[in-house]
Amino acid sequence: MSQAQSRTVVVLAAGEGKRMKSATPKMLHPLLGRTLLGHVLHAAEAAQASRTVVVVGHKADQVRAHLTEIAPGATPVLQAEQNGTGHAVRIALEAIPEASGTVVVLNADVPLLRPGTVADLVAAHESTSRGATVLAAEVPDPAGLGRIVRDSAGNLERIVEERDASPEVRAVREVNAGIYAFDAVLLREALGKLSTDNDQGEEYLTDVFGLLAAVGHAVGVHVAADALETLGCNDRAELARLRALLRDRINTGWMRSGVAIHDPATTWIDVTVTLEADAVVDQNSQLQGTTTVATGAVVGPDTTLVDTVVAAGATVLRTHSIGAEIGPDATVGPYSYLRPGTRLGRKAKIGGFVEAKNAELGAGAKVPHLTYVGDATIGPKANIGAGTIFANYDGVTKSHTTVGEAAFVGSDTVLIAPVEIGPGAYVAAGSAVTKDVPAGNLGVTRAPQRNVEGWTARKRPGTVSADAAERAGKPQTDDTGA
């Protein structure tokens, strides 16, 4: 059996997280593209384990459903009563009696943990004959945290909670990160000896270290390179802090990869987003989900892109986009709303105050301003005038509109689907089109204009409009009296 096949990851995700004061389980709160649990499971992949067990408890059905989406290979194990971390690990191992080799235990509320740190912990543990290895962090202010006390050989002697610590121990800045690697056989033996004789009446996983040391097994300490990775999350204030720290980490990584981020403090990029070198992201922008931004594209300011593809050289200004594809050198915005299924060809344009849904614009097509485009295909080089409405819904069904190549639709027009405007056809401004306009034709549905003489004087007497009309009707005189 290979080393990778003899590893097991146990993720502790059963807690309620009361301090979050939320109907959502703490582990399912989102953080820049993944949930807290999702981030930890991503880091756990570096252990290259043959099995991953997630201990669930509070609102277990929700957590199981989430696992099915993000990690279908993980095995959920129910901790019906939260009787401590030692109890949680014990029931996890009872569910997988075949587990051997190394067991890595992670808490599900440390979303900044890097995969490399997990890999380093496993390597440090497996390169020795230790019974367990504890991940530690050196912090400037250890207040409230369990201190790492080492023996003369540098191994763990004990973990001391602050309330139990002497002044000398309180001065120690090396703290327990709550992340461990164990020898599976020794861990099983020690878990069977845990007691609930403590203030909480629970089985503490940290008691395992003393049990191992008592029978001569060394417990090593591996220090994380960056203490921020080990920060947990207990309430919404801490979640906000973690979000800002992760934002800074993500933005720094992209900038060092050649992406221009004009204001990193107001730019929020999910971990699932992909950016190419020489892409530009301006201030107050959010890139979420599976969004990709290609080289030379400019996004922002004041833009939110969700699951959106932005091709090379495109510009997206003050826009909200969900599930759209923006082609090479295309332009969008300002104040545009792109909904799922919107696709722009090369150099196509969607201008200010335009909403598009399930709409395809060919190369060079233009929808410059104040228009709704729903369920439509607009051919290359076609132009849609201001104030046009693609009326796609009749209250029962949605229908499609096609505008052909190089067609021209005048301002303030309603295209009532299903309808087709042929290539090179024109639609006169102000028309309500219900029938196809063949290629090269002009479609006009306006009634002839009729002017009712003297209407203002008769119907609006005494108004400023009537006064202005009366003055306009009088012959002009020469102010000189000539």
C-alpha cells in the first residue's frame, strides 16, 4: 500500500456556531468563492488522503447536501450529540475501521489554511516516528489561546489553556492551531482512554497528547509559516476579518502574476476566478464564481461579474453581469445589466442603461443605450436605437426575435416577438413591429401625424403653455418703433 493510500483526513464540522447568530450553519457561510468548509476541504486535498471524513452535527442535512455538491467523495459521519473533539474523532474512526497510517484532523472554521501547510505538516509527521504532530503558530498576542509548552528535545510537553497558565507560560507566543497529524493505531488506542472528567464534561482531543507522552511516544510541533493561516472564525466580526485577509492574499497573488488591480482595498475576487496577465481591474469591483478575464481586458470601476467570461481587449464599465460572455474588444456599460445567456461577439457594444437576457450580439452589433433585449439574436453590424424594447413575453410564453446583419432599428421601437427583421432592413422610429420585415425593407407602423389647431388655447387656458403659444402667434414688432 502506498503512503497516500494510508492517509485519512477528518474534518470537524459538527458545531452549531452559536456566536454567528445565524440560521445558516457556521461551516456553510460563504467566503470569497467557497464556504468555510469548502476552503478547508480544498486545503485538505494536499494531504493526498485515500479517504476524507467530515463529522457533521448541527443541521446535518444541510451540511450533507453541501458536501454532495462540493466534495461528493467525502464521507459524512453524524455526531448526534456534541460531546467534544475527541468524541468527534472517535466516531469518525469507528465509521472507517480500515483507516491506517496517518490521520490528519482539521477544524472546518480555518478557511485561510493553505494546502502547502497541510502538506508540510504531513511530511514533518511522517518523516519521524512520532505518535502525533501538532500544528502551531507564533503570534504577537496569544491572549485567549492554548500555549505550546515544549520539552528539552523540542517536542510537545503539553498544551496549556490560558486560564490554567502560569505567568511564565502566558509569556509563550507559540499557540495551538487545532490542526494535527496522528499515527492511526496510536490515536485509536488513546481515544479509547479519554475521560469526560473536566469542566465541560467532554472528551478533549488535546488530552490524547498527554496519553501518548505518558507511554513514551513523542509528540512533535510543526510551526506554520504564516500565523494568519490558523485563524478561526467564531462570529461575524471574525468572518469579516478573514474575508479582508483573504481578499488581500488573493489580490496580492494576482498582482504578482501581472494583473493590474488599481485599488486592492475595494476589489473582491473569489478564489474560483481566473485572470490573465495584463488584465485590469478598477476600483469597487467584484469578480465572483467562475468569472474569467483575459489579457488586455478592463473591468470596472463599480462592476460586479458573476460566472462571466470577458475576452481579450474587452471593456466592462459600471456593469452587473451574471452568466454572460463578452467577446474580444467588446464594450459594455456604463450602468448595464447582463443576465444569463447574453453573448457579445467581437467589438459588439452594449451601452448605458441596457438590460440583456439570453441575447446574442454578432460582431460589431450595437445596442448603445436605454434598451431591453430579451431572447434575441442580433446580427453582425446591426444597430438598435435608443429606447427599443424586445417584447419577448406575452404573459404565457417567451418568444424569440431575430435582427439580421446590418439591420437598423429606430429609436423608441417595440419588437413584439416572435418577429424577424431581415438583413439590411430598417425599422422606423416609434414603430410597434408585429410582423416580419424582409431583407432590405423599411418597416413602419406609425399612424400619420395630425395637428389639432388651437388645442392649447381651448383646453389649457390660463396656463404658461397657453401664454407662450399666444405670444408665439402674435406678429413681432421692432423695438425701435420703426
